[in-house]
Amino acid sequence: MDNREVAAVFDRIADLLEIQGEAVYRVNAYRRAAESIRSTSEQVVTLASAGRLQEIPGVGEAIASKIEELLSSGQMAFYDKLVAAVPEGLIGVLEIQDVGPKKAARFWNELGVTSIDELEAAARAGKLRGLAGMGEKSEARILASIEAYRRRSGRASIGVALPVAERLLAKLRGLPGVQQAELGGSLRRWRETIGDIDLVVASNDPARVTGGFAALTEVRRVRSLGETKVSVELEGGLQAQLWVHPVSRFGTAWQYATGSQAHNVRLRERAQAMGLSLSEHGFRQPEGAELLVAEEEHAYNVLGLPWVPPELREDRGEVQAAAAGALPELVCEADLRGELHAHSSWSDGAATLLEMAEAASEIGLAYLVISDHSQSLGIARGLSVDRLRAQRREIDQAQRRLGRRIRLLQGAEVEILSDGRLDYPDSVLGELDLVTASLHSSLRQSRPQATARLLAAIRNPQVDLIGHPTGRMVEGREGADLDLDEVFQAALETRTMLEINAHPERLDLNDIHARRAGELGCVLAINTDAHRPSDLLLRRFGVGVARRAWLGAGQVANAWPLDDLQAWLGGRA
């Protein structure tokens, strides 16, 4: 089992315990363990075999023994006992907005509801309003939430949610009474998927701001409206919530709304050790006096810490690193000097290679590698050897027109065939400036097969870069089942670059895997896999992944000057 599968079991345990009315501290212990397991860069099976499971934050002796039982047998007696005590469909009810484990338990115990369909039927029959604490409005909200659930598949990808959030922010900043408006939550931390859009405003006229936000044309339905908080459903089904805080309290409010929950808990623990209490409203001193914080950076400074970049706030060691003065200097979008993986109309791109080069130059890039598909990928109009050589002639012509504005290079995205062979012979690959090898097909091979296939490409001396290494799609497809530690070790030994594909549908490598690769010493590249000029702007999503992976510019190949990159590639032989 990999980390995601193990974490999912512990998430389910927390849900089952809460449904059954267990103490909050016990429920939270399993939720924290799940998040830590999911965020750990090393595989739990590796940690278990080395007796190091308790190095994972939140994993003590009891939870470690449960992990070992799960890994050794594929089962856990404790989990099986909890599952047997709860109807199978009840967990699905938790997917409905406004229904947490406690409500799910009430609906089950008092109405016999054990599925979303049964919950909808009970609500439409007016049965929910008869429960204590429920009324017609509560029932209507749950029905609306079920309808919203059926319109959407779950969490939204950052590529979908971020443009929506940025449009909302632009409108918020134009509302009367708004002095500052910012993103919070998962979006500000650049997580690849988000549950809700979180927005935070500094204003001394909160009612005016919440009313103005609720009236925006993007809002389909207001779910709740208070003086300082409003929750809405947007056109398209996304949920958004806005908090409004006085200007004098905005620093702690923004920090709190950004999260993550585990990071905030770590900060509160540090505050308590200093004799302070910390909430979104500010600090409180032992004698009861408040310490208000208007700037987020100052909130960290009060705790004796430098400001922690939002992308790191996942309780993966960032608070400890901040306390030790050891936070990394993270790569920024402005650091990127080139693009190593872009397509043109020679294969499945929508623009000529000259148009792609001019667009790259306009956003400040110094070099661009055209990496059109190889011949076996017929669906993408892959290039035969003759067409590849004809493209080189066009690249040379385009370079003469471009002059010194940007350096245009020829690469290829070469298909790794199912047996590990590459789609062009080595003699042809040797003619290219940079070779990217990628998986696009046969992704359901067994782990040994898939790993051996990728290793064969990595160990080919003509291959410079592995494109979107797992082949996954964020919302639509699991990646190949790879032994990534073995892949990373081979990439390190052969000096083969690994890609962080910045397209928000891919984000591959993800942040967990990219951090592990970086820790081992691998060189990574942030590429957009652009198929049209506008795609080059997607690099910000890849930078978000790299920052979550604790990567600096020195670890990202296309943040280097071209001469340095070419010298490094030349030294691989």
C-alpha cells in the first residue's frame, strides 16, 4: 500500500469514530495521523521496515502498530470492527455540505438514513425538520447541498478554482469599505485541489462588505450571511466563503484563514509555550490584555519566527525550520529563464514554432525548447524522422528572424514504448538539443514492469529529461504504479532531469514526490508542456508545486542560464 491508501484508511477511521460519538481528541488524533502520512515524502512501507514509523508527526506507538498490521496483512482488525458497526453508505453522506459525522449519526439513529439517496428522500418528505435543532431552512439547505454535490465530482482542481477566485478578488477590491482583500485556504497554499474558495477582507464596515459580496453576479445562492462571514455557492457549483475582520486584526485573521489546520495548531502550541493564546482575532496575554496584529508577518514575529511562505504551511517541519533559521529560499516564477517542453503545430500544438518563441520572449524567457511528439504517438501527429529533420531547418530559419531575443532549440517528447524502448533510434536522438522521454500509454502495467520501463529510459544516455513522470491527470487518471525511490535514485545517478509539469491537469511530479526527489539531490525542471502561447503562463502552477516541495532555484534546471544548463548536460556523458 502506498501513502495515499494508508492515509485514506485513517481518514475513514476518524469519520467512523466521530459517527459513533467518540471523544474529539481521539478523532483528531487519527485525522492528524492521516494528514501526516499523506504528506510524508518517504513511503510508509520503507519507514515501517526500518522501524521509523514514529518519526511521522502524530504517529505514536499505537498508531504505528496499526500501520504495521495494515501493511503486513492488508487488513486492520480495529478498522474492520468500526466498519461493521456502521452502514456502508453512511460515509457517503459526509460528502454533503452541512452534514458532518454528528449529523450523519443523528440521521441514521433517528431516521434510519444510511445513504445520500435516503437523505434526499427524507428531506423531500419533510422528515428532517422534525429533528431537534432542524427546521425548514436547514432541510432546504441540505437539499440544495445535495443538488450541488450531484453537479460536481468533489474537490475542484486549482486550475479551475484559481481563475474564479482571482475574478472574485478583483471585484472584492472594488467594493466600498474594503481596505485589503486576499486569498486564503488551500488556494493560497497552492494545493492541487480545493474544497472551497476562501477569501479574507480587512474592513471596518463588515456588514457593507458581506452584503456587497453576496450581491455579486457570480453568486448563485447565499448559503449563510452574517455580519462578518458569508458563505455562497457560485455559478458552476464551486463554494466560496468570505471572512471580514477589522484592519487591526487582519494579520492573524489572514494567517488563520490560510491554514493549514495542522500548521495553525503548531503555532498555537508555540504561543502557549510563550504564555500567549492565539486565535484569528489576535494574541491574548496571560493577564487578559489583547495584542492585535494588522500585518501577517508580525504574527510570526510575535512567536519569534520569520514569516513562513504559505506553500510550506502544512506542518511538514516548516515551523521547526523557521525557529532554526533554516527556511529555504524558494524558487519564484521570476527565476525561470527557459521552457524545456513546449509543442508547436508540427505535432499537436496550436501555434507555429515562431509564434511560440515570440510568446516566450514576450514573457521574459531566454530560451525555448520545441519538444514535439515522436512518431508513434499518431493521435498527436507525431513526427517521423524525416519531419523531425525538416523541423530543424525551420527552427534555424526562425532563429535568424528572432535574432538575440530568445534562443530557440530543438527537442522532442519521445514516447517510452511499453517495453522501455524509445520511439527514435539513439542516432536520431543524438541530433537533438534536448531529449524528453515520457509515458503516455500502457499506464496500467504492474509496478515492476512500469518501473523497469521508466528506468530503461532514464539510463539511456541520450535522454535528458523525464516528462510528467507518472503520467497522471489530477482529476481524471491515476499515474503509473512506480517505485519512485528507485526512479529518483536512477535519475540522480545518471543526472537525468525530472519534470514538474505545470499544466494544472497534470502537476506531475506532485509536491510530495518533488520534495523527495529534491531531498535526494535530483535536478528538476518546471515546464508547461505548452500547446499554445497562452499555456506558457501556466508556469505559475508548476512554481506552486515546486515551492510546496521546498525547492530553490538552484534545484530547477530551467532557472539556470542556458550556458550553465548546456554545460551541465554536456557533463552527463
